[in-house]
Amino acid sequence: MKKGTLSALALAALVTGLLIGVSSSSAGTPAYKHYVACGLSRKAKPAHVCPVGSKKGAFFKSLKADVKYTVCVKFPKREHLCTETPQEAEQGTLYVNKITSTTVGRHQVTWFVNGKKVGTTVFRVK
């Protein structure tokens, strides 16, 4: 995997997942919730455009079971970085991986559980 200076910084932050506790979900819901937000707190709302200087996070919550997940980010210059090892996610707990990219343009975030893609979100940094 090719790592540029900016991407190496982004990966370092991406690997550092922060925990945000939330209550467990109800039955009949999808297996996972995932989104990108311009912020890192539980109150950060899903977004598709974030300012260059804002904090950005890739959020993940497993709704039905404890799982191991991986987050990958494809940056505007086609660089692609993933968390180096799968991260454990307890059912009902919201996790956030900080994305530190300040590169303007389209970013694609993809979440995997046990190697299987469970979701993708695209957002822009402006």
C-alpha cells in the first residue's frame, strides 16, 4: 500500500477509534449503522460535505451482535488506506474513527465486518 505524508497522518488518526456509548437498539433493525459526520461526538449528524478545517469521523455501530470491523478511506488522489487490524465493536456501542484529511475533494469510506463489505459513504471536503 502506497502511503503519502497526508495519508499516513490520516491513517494514524483513522486507526485511533474513539468510543461513544449509546443504548442498545430495538429488534427489526438493520445489522449495522454507519455514517460520516463533521464532528466526533455522539451528537454529530451524518453529513456529505465537511469544511476543510472541521473534525471528521467515520461512525459505526453493530446493532445485533459483537463484531470485528475494518474502516477504509479512499482519498481524492486515489490513495486508499484501511485500519491495520480489525477493531472490536460491542453490540449497541457507537464507535468513531477520526479522519484527519484536509485534502479538498471526494472521499469514500467503506466499512467491513469479517472481511465482508457492509456499507459505503461518500463525502466531500470543501
